[in-house]
Amino acid sequence: MKETAKAYLNWKVTHAVVTILDGEDFDNYVINHFICEYKKKTGTNISQNQCAPSKLKKEVKKAKHTPSSQMLKSKELNIDLFHKTMKPVEQVLKDTSVKDGISDIALVGGSTCISKVQQLIKEYFKKDPSKGIIPDKVIAYATAVLGGIVSGKDGFNAIFLIGVCPSSLAIKTTSSISTELTPCNTIVPTKKSWIFWTTANNQPTILIQVIKGGHLLAMETPLLDKFKLSGMPPAQRSVPQIEVTFEIDANSILKVAASDKGT
């Protein structure tokens, strides 16, 4: 489950996501707390034990589903994660400049069943989130709708699905600066090209590094993949024109191509 917020406003699709935040993260916060507490009291680090962490994880999961003082303690330990779930909500509303007038709020993913998450949503929007769809079944429901559209099943003709690129995509260029080719929330399928130049005389190869965008400095963003364009003929720097193309299909599959326009 990814904690995700989306808004569909005037045909504009806005999407924000916390890429690493699910039920395991909540469990791990509590597990690490007990490991540290046990080490303080006994001097023993049970994380190095083969069996202890798995037993502890089992008990934490059991306590998570039991209304008790232990559950309240779990909420206290995870307060940072709970507030982190609101970041994509705030971002998506900031991008659309809309907060008032939202008619419904759908929860997606099992972790949104946690009462504290629902409480934060209610406090932020001043209204209860929708209980019409079980959060654990939202993705399955959407998949069924997509299947109905693709198969041409009656009753699905009026439904229009829009896919977006959840993160901006960029190329790492000289001096570790990133050049964004596909902005976040670009509707897919899409295809975009950009022209780059060599930085040295008689440069035989160019390293193409594809990164997640969102930051001017490439070092601040994760590397997705890289490849080399080789066999370039000798030329003065800035003369060869290297065209890099990003193509994202309807299934959000990215294809990257690079070519020397002079050859």
C-alpha cells in the first residue's frame, strides 16, 4: 500500500505519493522501540538474534489489532508516520489550489483503516472520509472497472480513466544538475524529447542517467537506470546534438532512447 492522494479537478489530474510508507513501517517503528528498550535494560541487542525479531514482530502485529493500552502506545510511537501520511494530501491540494468544496474523500490501502489516520483526515477536511468502499478493496475495485472498460462491457462506456506519471523524470547532466523531461502528474501515454550537447572535444560516448526529478541537484534524487551512447564521431564540444526521448505508455512503462542527430 502506498499512501496516495489524488484530485481530479477540471480534467486536471493531480497526484502525490509517499513512496515508502505502509503497514510494515508502522510495525517496524514499534519493533525498533522494543529492541532499544530491551537493550537499555539488559545490554543485549536482540536484533542480532535469528528468532527474537520474528517473534517480536508477531506479537506487535497481534497487539496492533487489539484495543488496549499497548495500541495507544503504538500510536504514540508512530505519530511521525501518521503525520507523514498527510504530506501527499497537503501537496495535492496545494498543487490544485483547492481545499474547500471537496465532496468526498476515499481511503486507499489497509493502513488507512487505522483510527489515527482517519482522525487526521477528519480534522484536516472537517468531515468524515467515505466509508462506502473498504480501503483494502479499492485497488481490486478499480482493476475490475478497468477490466470492464477494456473488454467493452455494457455500462462502462461513460467511465473515463486517466493515468498520470506519479513522479517527475529527469536526466542527470553536467555538474550534477538534473534536467526534467517529464513533470510530475503528466497524463500518460506521453512522449517527450530533449536535445543535449557534448561537454568535451572528441567525446566518443555519452552516459545517459535517468533519475527521479523533483530537485535541481541530481544527487538529491534516486538513480533509476543508466546506459551509454557509444560510437560518436570526433567533433568539437557542443557540436553533436544528442536527442533523448522519454516515452511512457498507458501502463506507465518508461522507455528511454538516445541518438546522435548527426549520424
